Amino acid sequence: MRRTFGELRLIKDGKAWEVSRLEPHVAIRFKQLFPRVPKQSAGPFELPRDLMVAADLEWFLARYPLHMTVEDQAALLAGKALFDVQQAELERILLPDYVPPAIPGLREGEVIRHYQQQAIQLLRRRRGLLLGDEGGLGKTYTAAGFLCAEPGALPAAIVCDAHMQKQWAEKTQAFTNLKVHIIKQAKPYDLPPADVYLFRISQILGWTDIFATDFFRAMIIDEPQSLRTGTGTAKGGAAKVLYEHTLYHLGLTATPIYNYGVEMWNVMQFIDDTVLGSYSDFCREWVDNHGHITDPKALGTYLREQHVMLRRLKSDVGLELPKVSRIVEYVDYDAKAVESIEEMARRLAIRATTGAFVERGQAARELDMMVRQATGVSKAKSVAQFVRLMVAAGEPVLLMGWHRAVYDCWLDELKDLRPAMYTGSETAGKKNAEKDRFMSGDTDVMIMSLRSGAGVDDLQHRCSVVVFGELDWSPGIHQQVIWRLDREGQENPVTAFFLVSEEGSDPPIMDVLGIKASEARQ
């Protein structure tokens, strides 16, 4: 008689597996393979009855047989067989000769491209997908196409930044026959019938109780890096409730993390919270002592093999655009503006290196903000003069910055050009109105916050020149901005100017970002 090391049976009317009476050394192995099992528990252990669990259990039983009834064993083997079929189907979807089914519900004349169909069909089967396609490949249309293709995903909740609600509504309604409702308040009210409900991320906390009713069937997060701090924040906690009460989960971003690799674990908690294991396991296996991923390529390969992440470049899908010209220009700066903060910077530097832990962190942030702002102000006039020359040459300009004091300098220097403002100071409605001014030709300059670049569409139809008047520590931020222009519909080669000074914060930021080296390779 074959030895067994415990018992496995179906419970809850066949909806879950229960593992019990494991021998101690087997329990240790079991907890390593199934990270969601409480490490401190002695059992019994409960697992959901899904295909991936069936495959893992079948593999585990090959080494440590467990006592089962004939009926439960047949159910497990059937689940494993279906898992193998599903994996083969997922691989088939990604083949170039894959023929996808037709998608109903699109407006007349609208089409879904082959690479977008592949993402749609992966999500329908996988139910969780981080779509990381390069900017300009139509992730918004992919999401809308999925909602048409999968009736079981309706009604859907789409979570986006405040200024993106209007754009999501317009594009979804222009592309599909789906009925869209824009959420108006941060507290629940009687919702009108609709297929898609658009939430600002700032509104979701007030709707947590509604999320818990299972009303929504799908959760789509535009730029989920806004949740990179995880469930420890109010908005993260609300998003987690929505995740736990929906069947389908889609994240749309080309840059899921900014500077710290551990943010990837947080982001995946809203896409598939099992794929990276527990936080402690993830940090132990994937992260170094500084919070960075030790082998980003290996992590990306793993996520793609699990079919939970899909990323394509324009070249991968046959959409070739001229290369972006990235040009670093050194501009004049006002040395007095930098010198004026030297004494304060010196005191902050001392606090940042000798103070208590909290004090050091606060001082370092204040020092960074102070030096970056002073650097931006010191070169603001030169940046404005450069932009004026570009406009005089007939080029509309997207001018990127970060600090209000720098914006004020630019506005003063360029007041006759009446720049549009798309920064953190405007309401969502004002942002859209200012964007419309720029798009209509009422002004040839739009001043934009560095971290407002994600998701703003149609700028490629108006502009091919972006000027970075201030720099960000994260290279992903600059790339997000460039992708707003470097996308399908752009008729001219895109040029990105990085206007930098020889003093202040620009030199160390350039070293961190490798701007000089990367531009030499273009």
C-alpha cells in the first residue's frame, strides 16, 4: 500500500480544497509552495478550487501522496488537465497566426488590431493582466474592446486620474456602443444603468461598501503605479476591496514602477495577488537591500511566462515611427539663485546625515525639493527664451516642469504667448479646458507637470516638440511624456530637448538617469 503524508478533500460543495493531517516536514514544504497558506498555522489548510491550484496540487502529490477519495482524485486530475489545455491555449493566442474571434459591440468602422485582440483573449482566460505595451499602442482601446468581448465583465469599474475621466468616456463611447457613466461624487448615490462606470482614484474610498456588494464584475486601473504604495493607504485599501469583489482585473501602464522594485509587488496585488507570493517571500527572492529588483529581466520573464504581464514595443507589432531625437542643451543660469540657498542646504545636509531616522528622511526630502526648485528657477528665463525661439520657428511646444515657482517664472516670461496650464494646481475640468486651448491653436505653449504625462492623448496631432525645463529622478517619467507625442498619428519626427544647467541638481540627476550616455547611443 502506498504511503500517504496527509489528506486532501473537496469542501464547501466542491468550491475549495482542504489539506489536513500533514506530517511536519511535509507541512513545511507545502507552505513554501503555497505562499498564501498562513505560515504559523498547523492546519487544516484551505485552497481555492481553481485550475492553477489543481496543477500545483497534482505536482505536490507526485512527491508527497495524500489520501483522497476516488471522486476527489478524479476532480483534481480533471482540473490539472484543464490547466494544461488552458496553458496551451494561452500560448496559441500569442502566436502570429492566431485567428481571434470577432468582437461585437464596436461602432461601425472601428476595428481591433491583432495585437490588441491577443491581450483581450489573454485577459478573458487569465482574468488578470498587466498590459505594459509601449505608449501609443492603444491600451485604452484594448480595454474597451475587452469589455465588448466579455459580457461577463459588465458592469465594469474603471479607475483613473481625475483629468482622465472625460478622455476615457469620450474614447470608449466613440469606439464602442457601451454605455458610460462618469462618477460625480466621492460618496455613493443611485447609479443610472450603464456598462462602464468611471471613477477618479480620489473617489474610490467613499465607494468601498458598494464595491463589497459584488456589483462590479471587472476592475480596470489606468496607470496602476498610482497604487504603488499598496494597501497601506486609504485609496489602496479601497482598490483592494474592489479587486476582491471583481472577476477580471486589468492594469494599463507602460511604467508600472518608478524607482523602487518593491513597488511591483504592490501593483500586482491589484492584478493577481498570488503570482508574486507573499511580500516577505518576494523581497527575499527578488529584491536587494536597497529595495531594487536584483534581476529585472528574470522577473519580467517570469511574469510573462505566467501570462499575467504582456508588453509589446511598436517594433514588435509592425508600428515603426521615426526615432525620437533626444537633445541635451546646456543653458545659462542665474548663479545667485543657487547660491541663495547654500546656507540652508548646508544645514539640511547636516540633518540628513546626522539626525534621527525620521529627521534624516525629512531633511533629505526638503533638501532635494529646495535644490531642484532653485535649479529650475535659476535657468527659468533661459528655458523661456528657448521655448520662445521654438514657437517663433512655427513649433508648438510642450513645456515640462515640476515646481510652482518655476511655472510662475515661465508664465511671466511668456505671458504674451498665453501658455495653457496642465499641472497639479488645476481642477480636472480646468485641465481639460486648457488642453483644448492648446489643441485648438489658441496657444502654442502648454506647460505641463512632469507627472501629468501619463494617459493624456491626442497631443501627437498638435505637437512634436517637448522641452524638459526641469528633470525628474525617474527615467520612466520622461518616457511617459515622450510617448504622448511619439505615437500613431504623429506626422513629424519627435524631438525632446533636455535643458540643463552646469550647477544645482541637474548634474547629479543626469548622472542617475544616464541621460548623456543614453543620448550618445541614439
